[in-house]
Amino acid sequence: MTEFKLKASIKTDKPNKIRKEGKVPGVVYGKHFEPIAIAIDKLELDRLYRHAGTSHLIDMTAGEKKFKALLHNFQLHPVTGQMIHVDFIKVNMKEKIHAEVPLKFVGESHAVIQLEGSLISPIDSIEIECLPADLPAEIEVDLSVLDDFEKNIKISDLTIPAGVEVLSEPEEIIAFVQEPRSEAELEALSEEVVEDLSAIEVENKGEEAPAAENAESKE
């Protein structure tokens, strides 16, 4: 198993000042653990998130404290999309944790490759509970079982590692293949789009007319 390490400093400055220094403010909290305000180098945090995500244990150092943690939540800047705040949870290796684990889609679907259907995957992760040591990095979804348009894959169909309990709804659909549209359906869809655009154009012209009349009356 890949080991992930992260070094953070204890936060003493205001968030905006921390961000100007190229760091991201955050907090570490957990059961029977006094929350710690921290600051993390932005580039190091971005690198950690790309490789560890929210489903890998992290060997974390904050000041003089060392512990295991999970990246739990983060806030993104509405324009740049960059992290502006991050939360970590300190974990106790002897106590179960709740986590969100990503799904990894593997294999090829006959309905997609041969029948030219479109793969639809409504969800890309599931909620689980387990001891930190049993936390899987990902759970595989075998798409090869989707050999026609009638079949689907549900959470209950997944192969779950020992020691892991799934909290998500068992009947929730993970993936299915949508049958390609016929020429008649595509033509009808195209006509609907044209009609919608025409309606918008007429509506816009109707809104412009009063404005023009008001301009003339002022003259």
C-alpha cells in the first residue's frame, strides 16, 4: 500500500495572509481530539489530493503532533477552482470510520463497443464504514457484464473487501448502457431544438419592442 505523508504548520495568521504566502488554511479534528488550526503548502496539498484523494490514510505531522488522518472536506474558490480551506479527520486505528470510496470502472461493455450504446454512470463513489486499516483505495466495477441494454449494475452487485460495510443504498444503480437513438428520434429532437430557439427569438423581439417605443416617445 502506498504511504502518504503531509507536513503542516500550526496556523497563527489570518486565512487571507496564509493564502498570500502560497499556503492553504485548514483544521484537523476528531473524536477525543482537540481541533488544530493548520496551514499547508498549496502545491504539496494539490499533489496529495491528486494521488491520495479522500480514501487514503495520511501520515500527518502538525507542529510536534504526529497522527493518521483522512482528507475529509475542502472548499474551492468559485472562480479559480483552487482549494481555499481544507478539513482533515484524525483517525483512531482501533475505531471504525465513515468514508467515501471512489469506484473504478474496469472491463469493456459489449453493449457499448458492439451495439454502440452510451455508458451511463450516475454515481462514482459509495459510502462505507470500516476500520482505518481496512479502508480500500477504490472499489472496482466490472463493465463486462453489461452485454445488452436491459442489464445494469447496482451497489449490491459489487465485490466488497472483507471488513468493509457499505452504507449506500444497495439497490442504487451504478451503471447501465443507454440504447442509441434512432434516426426518427434524432430528427424529432432536432425539431424540438429549432422550435425552442424560435420561441426564444420571438420572446426576445417582444421584449425589445417596448424599449424601442419608449425611446421614440422620449424623442
